[in-house]
Amino acid sequence: MSRIDESRPFVPVAIAVLTVSDTRTPANDTSGDTLAGRIIAAGHHLAARTLLPDDADGLTAQLRDWIANPAIDVIITTGGTGITGRDVTPEAFSRVLDKTIEGFGELFRMLSFQKIGTSTIQSRAIGGVAGGTYLFALPGSTGAVKDGWDDILRWQLDIRHRPCNLVELMPRLMER
């Protein structure tokens, strides 16, 4: 359930999109296109976008670069969250995360179960925080990107969402 407090002004955040795939190219990256389109339509800033192969070292390096970039608030990946040998996005996330947001993966799989049933156990969608930046890993299908954005991230990345949201916590992510 989403509740938007229209009396509060919208605050756009800067979001980087990373497609993880050995087979996709910029010409056929439908999941990345879908995610980028939804980010822009929601009023956020698409701060960066790239496509990398399923390689944990390369992914980790890209994540670290974006985490260190003060112009990026959120990183959303699509792809590489399955259970095959080449699926290494969660492993790359584990190398950089300061904290895991367990509820993101749990909620994603709960919502996904309503659409694809028990096949949702094959998803290792994950969320977390690193260096004051939010990171979310979504599966590579266009449907999964729509579910993750439309049903979770769209709301949590809107400061008007009540009773709480991730944006209002951003100034406090680096507290010690």
C-alpha cells in the first residue's frame, strides 16, 4: 500500500542503472531501458547507466566507483541475481555493502510469488547501503524490473511516501 503526502514537495534522487549480462547489448537491454524509463518518468535523475558482463571483479569495481561518486544516491542493478554459475551480482554486492536491507529481497520475493509462484526462490534480489549510497539488485527480466520498481522502489525513493521512506534517511546514512 502506498500513501503519498501531497503536502510535501517531491525530492528527486540521482540513480545509476547497471545491467549485468553476458548476452545483452545496449541495443537489446529491455530491462535497463524499462528501469531507466521508469526512473525518469517518476521525476528522478538518471545519473549514470552502463552494461557489464557477469564478472564479480568488474561489477565490484563499478559499484565502488559509483558509491564513491557524490553525484549518485542510489544504484539499481538488473541481472545476475539467479543461481547459475555466472550469476554473481549478490557476490559483488557482498564485497561492498556496509549494511544489508533484508526486507527488500524478502518483499521482492513475496510480491514475485504472487505472479510467478515458487519460481521466485531462484531470485537472490538484494538491497543494502554502502558509503551512504543505496544499492538494489533486481533480476534481469523486464517483469522483475517492473515489479521491483513499481511495487517497492518507486515508493521508497519518494520522500512523500508515508509513514516513512528511504529518502528521508539519506542524510543520516553515514552517521556513526
